[in-house]
Amino acid sequence: MNKIFKVGLIGCGHISETYFRAQEYFNNIRIVKCADINVDAAKKCAIHYNIEAVTVEELLKDKEIEIILNLTIPGAHYEVSKMALENGKHSYAEKPMAVNFEDGKKLLELANEKNLYIGNAPDTFLGGGIQKTKELIDNGVIGDIKLGNAIFAFPGVQSYHPNPESWFAENEGGPVIDMGPYYLTALVNLIGPAKQVQGRCTKVFEEREIGIGPKKGQKFKVETPTTYLATIQFENDCIIQITLSFDVVAHQRNHIELYGNKGSIIVPDPNMFGGSAFVSVTAGGNWGGNIKQI
Ligand SMILES: NC(=O)c1ccc[n+]([C@@H]2O[C@H](COP(=O)([O-])OP(=O)(O)OC[C@H]3O[C@@H](n4cnc5c(N)ncnc54)[C@H](O)[C@@H]3O)[C@@H](O)[C@H]2O)c1
């Protein structure tokens, strides 16, 4: 029989439901206790999922818990993952690992030092959509990739998230920290490491209005840039233009398009596990049916 790792959840917010559902797909993890700085949120979660609510401190000291699942807001990811590792627990956090590069590096060093595992969302690049794309690229179907485009752009979470403020807070909000990890992880997985980034950023709205929940109708200040237009240069000299934005009502561009010297590929949504990759190796763009002709 498989060992079942006992997981302690810290951060009982919006996304926790997805993890309670997801644990059913695995036969080696079980969320057994939860904690939150908001005691009521932890209690509510515990009652709903029939587990035990404890304080953050108690969870970190709990000998039964082997893995801390860190579903707090981005600004707290580093501190909570660090405390998990310092207390001898493996750590898995929602994206991003930390809100700056130095803190992310420190977490990796700490995990190595303590001989503990550290994992982080997104894991969508391991799904069928991006893996199929990787297979096509690695098999040379579109040749060497030297150019590409990527875009995530939508109007922001304020319409459907009851506590959207942290998405717009200074140093922890904005689309690079929120959705960037899906796109950047997929691009690095498909193209390799990046070496330089140049870009501009802007903020279109000074305020946002909460569209759902107990604070519906309340306005709050936007403290961070909400659109980034950037160019990433990879180690292999591939250049990708990326748009990450919370300021776009609608658009019709593909999530990621990569252009090789033999053809082009439309990469499925890196925020999802599945999706189809479309390839064209004809100048006119006959998408999808050409893979066998290579
Ligand atoms: N909501 C989504 O659709 C979604 C999707 C994918 C990923 N995520 C990611 O999941 C994470 C959480 O998102 P969410 O939507 O659940 O946020 P949320 O605001 O609904 O919940 C976060 C919870 O963490 C708690 N918390 C904050 N700081 C804490 C600390 N220092 N110690 C203990 N608890 C603390 C808050 O009290 C809150 O209950 C974010 O990193 C987000 O990017 C969210």
C-alpha cells in the first residue's frame, strides 16, 4: 500500500476548494488539518471538509504533518514556505514561489540544506497540452524557434473574487506575479532559460470596484502596474514578446505562438492541463493538418 503523506493547509481562501477536489486524483496525499491568520476562515474550511482547524503556529509544530500546502496570498508565500521548511516540513505553494528572485533562491537553498522537497505551482506545464507541444518542438516539427508571442490579458479578478485587493497591491500584485508564472514556466519549459528582459509597464485604472461578496460595490486603490509589455531574450537567442495585463476587456490572440525556421506552433493555454497544439508549415497558414508531412 502507498504511504499517504499528511498535508497541513495554510491559507483557507478561494482556491483551497480546488485542492480538496484535486487530492481525490492522488493516492498518496491527504489534507488533514488547516490554518489561516483568519481563524474564522480556517474553522469554516475545517467544518466543510471534516478536518481539524488549528493555528498556523500549531500546524507548523505538528509532528503528524509532513507537507505544508501554502495557499496564502503571494506576499505571504515566502514567509510561510520558509517557516514550513524551518519546521522540517516539505513545502508546496501556490504561484509564485516568492514575489522576488532573491527570496525564491533562498527557499531553494533552505530546502536543499534541510534535505526537504519544495514544490510550487504551476504544474500545468506537466499536462498533456504543453507536453504535446514540447514533443512536437523537440522532434523538430517547426525547426529552431527564434521568435514568438505570448499574451494573458483580461479585465482583472475584482468582478469574481471577494477579496481582490492583494492582486492590485504594491510589491505583490499585478499580472506578472499572478498569471506570469503559467506563461513563463511554459516558455522556459519549451525554449530553455531566459537571459534578458526589457519592457514597459502601465496602470490604466486608479481604482477598482469589488463585484461580489460582502464587500460588493466597495472601491479600492490600485497600487501596482496592471499591464506589462515586455521582450524576453532566451539563452538560445530566441526573442518572445509578451503581454501580461489586467486592463483588457477582450482580445482574440492566441495564448502563445512560437515561430520556428520550418513552421509555427500555437501552444494551448498554459493555465490549463489540456488543449490542442496547432502546427503550420505552409506559408499560408494551413493549421493542424501538416504534422504528418514533415
Ligand atoms: N483564486 C484563484 O482562482 C486562483 C487560481 C490559481 C491560483 N491562485 C493562487 O492561490 C493563492 C491564494 O489565492 P486565493 O484566491 O485562495 O486567495 P484568498 O485571498 O481567497 O485566500 C488566501 C487566504 O490566505 C490567508 N492568509 C494570508 N496571509 C496569510 C498568512 N501569512 N498566514 C496564514 N494565512 C494567510 C488569508 O486570510 C486567506 O484566507 C494565490 O497565490 C493565488 O495566486 C488562485
